[in-house]
Amino acid sequence: MIIAKTVEEVRDAIRQVRRQGQRIGLVPTMGALHAGHYSLMGAAKADCPFVAVSIFVNPAQFGPNEDLAKYPRTLEADLAGCREHGVSLVFTPESAAMYAPDAATSIHVARLSEHLCGASRKGHFDGVCIVVAKLFNIVLPDKAYFGAKDYQQASVIGRMVRDLDMPLEIVVCPIIREADGLAMSSRNRYLSPQERQQALALIGSLHLADKLAKAGQRESKALIGAMRQHIATAAPLGQIDYIEVMDPDSLSPTDRLDGPVVIALAVKFSSARLIDNMRIDPTRLGG
Ligand code: PAF
């Protein structure tokens, strides 16, 4: 496994891989790897003989009061995990290798990036887009893999790739969950035992919405109301940031479930802000 710290090292390796005509899969990460990341690597490996993983805690996507300084950094364990999962190259740059001090370019995906997580994390998706675009330009992957837990992120990146004619395919892989249903996240480790228990209210509220939809409820307001009530009872330590029933492609809020929707939510605990989502297709519910 090649461990590259500079853009030039990655470019040298990629040039050789391209010469051999191998397809390249990229899994961008911020490290603190868990089973969710490894599932992305597995999907990449199934499609592409050469799998590159980036491990970079990207300062551009953290707000001034966010957790950049305390974001978990577990490089040795991450490298061992990548090796175990057959990764060919890990790109683990320092911030200075990624951003020139006078870097002046930004990418803003209008509308799609401005509500939901974009509303409470101003500039977050601009930071994601710039680093992901740079990683695509450095690694030149045929395919890049993202988790469906960050549904809005995957949509924003998909739109950026389409709008800028970037020559690669975005693959969105299913959410990986702990045995009790909590969506895997590097930030779960911040939770106190009590918060960890209460964090199950996220998936609990999504299951409740799914059940109500299956029973015939088509009003988004009713589903959101029931979810809010569930979270208030099951997670008194959590503060709801948003719950939205939305069109899976445009991410616009929908009042009724007349076709497939994605229900997404974010809940803040004292130590971590958690997100989750579920796709519900009423045309396949029989309700
Ligand atoms: O999902 C993440 O871990 C990050 O937002 C990403 C895509 C690696 C960009 O820094």
C-alpha cells in the first residue's frame, strides 16, 4: 500500500496506474475510520482494481465554533484498516499540501447546499466541494464512493460533478448501522453513555414515520409531528435541528408522500450533532 503525503506523490502513482489501464476508485474520508468507511472501500474494490483512500480532516468544511481541533485523528489504526481492506494508496496530506496560503477559489452549489445541514453549518458544503473537487483532480478516479448517511453531501457532490462536467461517476452506498440501529459516524465516540442511548431516537423516529406511512399517513406534517414527539420523549438531552420530508433528487420539502421521499433529520447533543435519513416509497407500501 502506497502512503502519499503530497500531491506529486499521488500524481506519480496515478500516472503508472493509468498507463496500466486500471480503473481507479476513490473513497474520500476524514479518517477515524469505521465499518461505514470500510463498506465504501469494499464497494470500490468490487468495481476498481486500484482503490485510493484520502484521509484529511478538511479545515475548510468546519465552522469557527465546530469540532476541527478535537475531531478524532487515528491515523495508525486507519492505515492498518486500509491495508486490511486491500486499499492500494492512501493520501494523507497536511493542510499546507492541500491549500496554498492565498487560495482564492470556491465552489458553491446554490440552493441544494443552503438548507438542512447547510442552514446550521454555513459554508460547510462549500468547504466539502472544494476539497472533493481537488481530490478528484489529484486522484483522477473513475468512480468515487460516498455514504448515504450524509445524504445532502452526496446530492451536493453529485450536482457539482454534473454541473462542472467532471468525468467520473459518484456511487452512493447504503448507511451502515450499529447493531442497535444507530448510524455509524466518527462523531458517535463523542457521546456520553446516556446520550449514546438517547441517540437511538433518530432511527426510532424514522422507523415510526415509516410505520405511519405504511399505515396510510401521507401528510408530511403529521409524520414530522410524530417524529418530534418521539424524540422529545426518547431523547430529552437532544435538541432537534431539523426534520424534513423531501424530494429525493431536488431535496425540496414535500407536503405529501405522493411518491418516494427521503426523511432526513439532525439532532444536537451536547457533544455531537447527529444526522440520519431514510427513503420511503409510498408506491411500494400498499397503504
Ligand atoms: O464525509 C466526509 O468525511 C467529508 O465530508 C469528505 C467527503 C471526506 C470531505 O472532506
